[in-house]
Amino acid sequence: MPTPRPPPQPRNRTGRTAPGRTPKRFGPTTSASTSFPLEAIRKTRPSATETTVGGRTGIQDRTADRECEIVLTAGTGSVYIRASDSPAAHNPPDPCTRALEAANVLVTGLP
């Protein structure tokens, strides 16, 4: 009978094993920009709530059970910040909290 293989070790960004570390199983946090102004987007999101991030007005909308999106003004258009959780995640942080954290970092570089 063959010897069972040990479970795979988590790997870091370079692909090397990272002993003793557990990989995070959160979904992605992404951002995108559009030429549509915030007011036009707001009309398509009746469930969205008003928010302010770094002095910029915007909206926050939980678009799915495990997904949250923040849309902020940026120049003449808008920028989206979306955070989602993997279905495999165990006790993941709230996606709206993650989207807000990412938005706070992103707004420092917006026009």
C-alpha cells in the first residue's frame, strides 16, 4: 500500500512554500473606473446607501450575499471598488468593510 502524501503547504507570492501560514480564503477586491457620473449610477441602484470616503461622496451597495460595492466620484466619472468573499471562506470579514478599507487607500490617488 502506498504511503499517503502530506497535504500541500501554503505558498507565498513567489510560489515558495510558507510553512506555518494559512492562506486567506477571501474573494477578490477589485476596482474599475467609468465615465458615467455618480448620479447616473445612483439611479440604477435604488438599494444603495450614501457614503463618504476621503471627502468624496459615493454610494455603497451590497450587490449579493457575499459581495459589496462602493462607487465614488472621480474626476468627471466614477470609480467602483468591489469586494467579494469566496464560498469556501470560514468566518470572512464583511465584504463592505473590506471594500471600505480598499476605498480609503484608493482615494488618495484619485483625480
